[in-house]
Amino acid sequence: MASLSRKFILGAGACAVGLYVAFLVVDRVHAVSTLRAETNAGAIPDVSVVSPHRTSPKVSLTLPGNIDAWYQAPIYPQVSGYVKMWYKDYGAHVKQGDVLAEINAPALDAEYAQAKASLASVMAKYNLASVTASRWRAMGKSQSVSGQSVSVANANEQSANAEVQAAQRNVDHFEALERFKQLVAPFDGIVTARSVNVGDYVNNGGGGLNATGSASELFTVADTDKLRLFVSVPEVFSYVLQDGMTAQVTVPQYAGKTFTAKYLTTSKGYDPNTRTAIAEFVLDNPGNLLWPGTFASVALTAKNTDANLYEIPSGSLVFEEKGMQVAVVDATSHVHYVNVQVGRMADSSTEILSGLKPTDRIINNPPADLLEGDVVHVVTPARGYNESGFETDNDSSDNDGDE
């Protein structure tokens, strides 16, 4: 009995050891199988796909713009001297002809006085020459003097008259400069800049001289009853500039308030550095609410001339040496690269001229290492990942690629 009991215990122990070993083997096999499955699943990239859709019948874009005055004039002096007094400060409303400042120019005053004295001198000479010529002409009629003497007297009179005319023009010149001692507003407007003080030396035609010797204007006057809005429109969107169009304008200092600008004209030429054309709009400014130099956000809307084209997110484009491509997922979750011809490109979307069908499932933001024929797993993107407005394929029942 003892021998049988011992054999039973040994057999039971061997069975237990065998079962434990079998458990370890099965567990290891299961772990390897699980790891293989996870590795295979991890090797298949998760992608989000979108479908192309027809472009909108209207195209809308928002561009930065600069607001400028309807008229804006920098005021420079036409005489050299020292500023005697200025009368209009920043923000002053002025009428045409209002005096902005006065310049003390004693050198000009002296030249003006000399010009008037010269005119008086040549006028006296002309009067004498005129009287003398009249006498010689009278004597010439009675044959008392020779005809040559009369001709000389007439020539002296004409020469004196020419000297009078020249002196008078010189006086007129200095009279005009004397009027420039007063700086006046060229039109009704607002003083937007004043860079002059009493006692400053100003240079003829050059404004105030700073430490570097460069000149600056003394005043700037702007007419802000109406404003000009300048917008740089990209070449591919220049077709939106059509007669009669309007733009909705917003500025940082008036949040939530919208202004309407009317299209006026365009430069009809592109800047080769930026590939943009300058478009000019007119903006009414009642109460001078807007100021020149304001940055504006300009929303343009126009009829789309290519409303039958397809549109996809710009992030789905793949740039290759052979041209533009997109990655398309077929029914078996395999990737195929398709050549496309692109039209107008924007930040968020791009028009496709050819190469796509409306049923194509296009990978949005495809991974850089994705190759032709690779298997992918189509998933629903996280909230906020796809804000382009394109329809996302949320069908998660597609083949996951586990072949």
C-alpha cells in the first residue's frame, strides 16, 4: 500500500508539473500571437479620408488691407529760415488756405528789397530812354537829325523796357517766395503730423534737417471725409475684382463693427515679387471715424467662374517630381497615388481641374512614408482635427488590412 501511495503521489506531482509546463507554453504562444497581432496592427497606419465636392458658386476670401486718406499732402517749405510760429497742432481741422506756420527769412526779405530797388532803378532809366526817344522821333520828322540817330534812340528805349520787364519778373519771383513764408493748408482736412517747433531752421524745399542731414516734412494734411482702401489680391484670385463689387471691412479698434467699401480700380499689373495686384476701394468715413494708416481685414465675395470643379483640402496634396498627386484608398483599403491637375490654391482648399472622381476617398494629410499599395486603416479623426468643412468618411467597417 505504501508503494502504491508513493507512486500515486509521484504521478500526481508529474501531472501537476506537466500541466504547469503546458500552461507556460500556451501562455507564451498566446503572448507571441497577441504581440504579433498588435505589431501587425501597429504597422498599418490610421488615416482619415475625405471626399471631393463641387466648388461653391461663390468664392470668398479675406485679405489684409491698408486704409489711406483720400488726399494726403506732406508740407515742405519753399524758403529757408527759422520758424517764427506754428498755429495748427496734431488733429487740427483746417480749411484750405489756413496758415499752419510762419517762417522768418531775413535773407529773403533783403533780396526782395534789393529786387524792388533794382526795378525802380531800371524804371527810371526806361523813363529817361522813353523821353529821349520821343524827342528824337519828333526831330526826325522835321529832318533835324539823321534817321540813324532816331533808330539808336528807339533801340535804347526798347532795351530799357526789356530791363524793366526782367526786373519786374525778378520782383514777382521774390513776391511769390515772400508768400511762401506762410505755410498754408492745400485743402480742407486734418493735420495728421507736425514735426516743427518755434526756432527750428528749415531748408528751402527740404523741410527740417535732422542730425543726419536728411529732410522731413513740416506738416502732413489729410482729407479723411472719404478714404482709400488698398488690398493686395493674389494673382489666382484677381478674377474676383469686378465692377460693382463691395467688400466688408473690419478694423481692430472697432470689434464687431463692419464697414462697406466699394471697388474703384486695380493696378492691372502684378508685382513680380509677391504675385499680387493692388486693388483700390472707396470707403465713406462719416465723422472721421477711421484714421489713415489703419490695418483692415477685407472680406471679398464674388461669383465663382469655375463652379463645376472639384475641391479638396490643401493638406491632402502630395508634391512629387512627376507633379501633384493625391493618395486614394480603394475598397480593399489599399493606397493608390493619383495624378491630379490643380487650379487655384488657398490655405485650406485647392481646386482640382482633372484626375478625381466624386466617389474617390482621399487621404487627408497622408503620412510621408506612405507608399503605393500600402494597406491603411480608415478611422474617424479626433474632434477638431478636420476643420476644413469637407465630408469625412466615418465608415469604420472597412477592411482593416488583416490579411
